[in-house]
Amino acid sequence: MKVLWYGGQIYTMDTEGETVEAVLVSGDRIEKTGTVEELMPLCDKAIDLHGRTMYPGFVDSHLHLIQHGEKLMRSDLSKITSSEEMKQQLIRSTEGIQGDEWFIGEGWNENNFPDRKIFHLSELDAISQSPMMLKRVCRHAILTNSRALELAGITKDTEDPEGGLIVRDANGEPTGYLLDAAQDLVANVIPEVTVEYLTKALKTSVDDLLKLGLTGAHTEDMGYYGHYSRPLQAFHNVIGEQLKFRAHLLLAHVAFEEMMEQAEYLEPFIEPGPMKLFADGSIGGRTALLSRPYTDDPSTSGVAIHSDDELKRLVAVARKHGEAVAIHVIGDFAMEKALDAIETHPTPKGKRDRLIHAMVLREDLLERLTRLDVALDLQPSFVTSDFPWVVERLGEDRLALSYAWKTLLDAGVICAGGSDAPIEEVDPRLGLFAAVARRKPEDKHDGYLPEQKLSRFEAIRLYTFGCAEAICMEHRRGLIREGFDADFTIFDRDLFAGPEEQLLEANVTMTVVAGEVMYEKNGVEV
């Protein structure tokens, strides 16, 4: 069937301000763009936008789909603004939990508390004797109570695992605060969730993203739920002929070779992606790897998840299979190590390596990035979440090339936009506003590092064409152009018009994937 879309603003996102009058879709592809007069005779069905505004399908370049669904299903601690509020929330949430039933909380962030309090296990013990694990917003730290440590076998004599840290008190006793790889000691003793549970979480997540106008996501889920076949089966259970959504899967390094040899996908809706690696942790947890110590804690410069040799070995494994890598790098020293590995083992032809977050850089690192065919996964909302407290961590002298999205784009580096949900809210409108305004909606200042503000065109391109470039799909996604996939995000207004707050007030009226309407706001007439 050939369907004509017309009657509103249709932005191609090819060049700034470029629009077309109508788009003819044949099956799952755009057959032609042009005027209503020339295209109407060619269609079997016509859909009037009634003044609404169409863009290429928005995509989230980096998140965790199943974890986002879990966050929607679990106790959400991410919006709590004081330690007392968190305590009361935990008391309410753990009522009725008995024995060794686990309580898992999502998204606490002590930087949102006036007292910056990090709970001690004794305080969590007073709330519940059942095992408790509370995931920090960055997912690089957890808090646990004594029962959780007991089940994990963590004692005063337990050594720190490679790439992780068991925080201890002055007597060497664990405090219940575990960083990076140390989290796995607890996570590994939590009973495995069922494929049915993973399916429910994924379905909850995808439904939510479609309502927010997202036609796809580049997601990391394969290394968190036991054998990779479990989350992969959930993807097969959710995405298909009935529910179309483009899930580009990052392959956890622990499962990579087996997945390359055995895993089956459902392209173009479930696609295999690069090997996913971690080079460091987070700034909030002081585990992001910096070339100089943290300004507010000179005793540490962060954590390297892998040794230099191991990082290079893993990149070499990806190259053996002709694949790219996607490396989590937040600190400048982590970026240096990642670039060393990539330069030692160059990217295969037709592939593109990805550096996720890239939050703290140096001039020499930026120059190296411009010489490589890599893409950076940026999270604009990190600006509004991390400032102003991040200045305490980094100091003023490191800010010139920190969260420097405009500098990166001006240097010609490929950049894609995402949320890192559930760490940040998945709503792309929040990311767009953060990229353009670099402040919270209620703030009245000119923005954090205002010289790094993006234009609205640059911001929207992060979530459209930039996401396509990140996975070497710029020849068929990310623009409204003949021959491209018919993925569209339709808003009730023009995101380029009016004040910046328009970006937050706009409502998604329709989400279209492969030519089919996957979400339609109640009351929309077509």
C-alpha cells in the first residue's frame, strides 16, 4: 500500500529549515517526496497531519531498555531530594517484605540531598532485615544492607575485585557501599529473573518509548540477566510483526563471541551491534578515570575497569569478528586508554566505533578524535543533572572541554543523542531542552557553560541523523528522503518555533515505524 502524508510541516532534517510538502510511503520505505499535487494521484491512502509537524523518527543512542522497564515497575528513588525522604520511602516500600525476599530500589542520587548523605548498612538494617540493594543513578554504585552482604559472602577479609571497590570504614569493615565491579558480588546472588519477567519489563519499556516518539534505541541489555539468550528471547517475544521498534543491541564483552557465533536476530527491528566495554565508572561515584585526582577528593583519580593490555585484547577480539566496539568512557584518562586501544586495532571497514558519554576531554584527545571515524554517544541531560555539583568534582580548570557538545560538533566529530535511561529520564524532549538551554526548566540563569549550547537543528539531529551515523545507517535512516526507512515522529507543534520551553510542552501525537503507526495519541484525527 502507498500512503501519502501531507497537511503539516515536514522537516527533512537534511539541511536546516528544509521542508517538503508531502511524503509518499510505499510499504516500509519512503518512495518519494514532493508536492501534494504530484503525489496524491500515486497513493492508495492519504493521511492529513492537520497542521502537526513531522520529523524523521527520533532514536535514543544509548540506554538500557529492560532496566528502563524495571524502573517503571519498581520503587523509583530518582526524584527524591533529601536523605530523610529517601529513608521514609524505603520504610514504606519494604513493608511486608519478609525472609530473603530481595528489595531493589532504583536511581538514588546523594547529590540531590542537601546533606549529600550516603546511607550506611546499619541504617538500612534498621529499615529491613531482608536483603536490600539500592542502585545509584549512575549504575556504578549500590548500597546494601547486612543481609545482602552476608548472602554475597562479603566480609572484612573479602578482597576488592579487579575494577571494583568495597568501601570500608576505619576498621576495615564493609559499609554496604559497593563501586563498579564490586556490585557484581551482590548482583550474582540475586535469584535469576524469568524470561517472562524480562519480557514484561521490555514490553513496558518499548510501549513507553513509543508514546514519547522514539522509533528505536541503541540498547545494552545482554550482560545483565544471566546467559544472553534470556534477554534476547525477551526481545524476540516483544518486537516483531505486531510491535515494530528498532532495537540495536550492544553486545556485552562477556557474551560477545558466543553471540557472534550463535545468536539470531530479527533484522531490521532487532539488530546486532558492537562489542560493549567499560573503561571507567562515573563522576558522581568518583570512579570515572581522570588524568589528575578529583578536586574534592585528591586521594583518588577514579577506577580503570580493565588494564591497558586487557582493554586492547578485548578490542582485538571484536576485530577478529570484523566488529566495532562501543566503550563507556567518562574521564579523560579513560578516553586516552580507549583511543590507544582503537588506534592499536583499527576499526574494520564499514564499521564505526563508539565512545559512550565522553564527558571530560583534553585538547590532545579532541585532536585524536577528529582523526578517527568514531561516533560519540552524548547524553545532554547529564548537564542538567550534574551541574553545579560536578564543578566540585572536577574543578573550574577542567570545565573547558567537559560536557562540550558544541565544541565536538564544531570539530566535525559525529555525535548522537541519548538518555542512558534509566539513569536519566528517557523523554527526548528533556534531552533537547538540555542541549539547547543547558539548564533546568525552572532555572533563570543563562545555562551551564552557555558557550556549549546547541541550536535546535543541531539538537534534533543528535536524535535523528546522528543516531543513524553512529551505526553506519546514514544511507537509509535519520532523514526524510527518498529510499529511507519510513520512521516518523509527529508532534502537535513545530519544535523550531517559539521559546525554548516549546521543546518541553510539545506533545507526541503519532509514532510511525517502518510505515506503520505504532502509537497514536487519543483523539488524533488522521
